[in-house]
Amino acid sequence: MVNPEPTQNLPATPSETLDSTPTPLRCITGALIAGVFAVGMYWITTSIHQTLADTPIPSTSLMAVRISNLVRSLVVGIGALGTITFSVTTVGLLGLSIQLLFKRPEPPASSDS
């Protein structure tokens, strides 16, 4: 059967099209982006926490109060998890950029073939 669409010579892997070697500039840029997300998540999490702490649960049922407390804890916990994740990513990328700055350059590989 004949393929009606023309075939294109697509690269086999994304690494053939992009240079994926880490550089200090890329690491610092990524750290800045992750840092902005971490600060944003922190502000959102503290705002949600304060709003939920100031709002009473409008129910007299013990089961409803327990479920409401559980949901509130989960919402604040997910926000805190996002904050911690972006913060650790920021610190890791800054550490990698420092490591790359002080790394000795490797000699180019010679091809003997």
C-alpha cells in the first residue's frame, strides 16, 4: 500500500535538534522562573490559609465539621507542597549554576577514526 503523505526526515530524538547541555545562564534563568513561582505559591498558600482560618464552618454536624477540616487541610497542604517543590528547584538550579561556573572545561574529544 502506498503512503499518500510524503515522508519527512524528522530527527529521531529531541536532542538532535536542541543543544541540551546545561549552562550557568540557563540554570540561573530557570532558578529565577522557579523562584517567582515559589514566591507566588507562598503568597497564595498564606492567603488561602488565612481566609480558611478566619471563616467559621457553618454547620453543627460533627461529621460535616470533620470533613470540612480535612478538605481545608488538604488545600493548604497542596499549596505548601507546591511552594516547597519550587523552592527546592530554585536552590538546586542555583547550586548547579555555581558548580558549572567553577567546573574545569573538558578537552574536546578527538576522533581517531
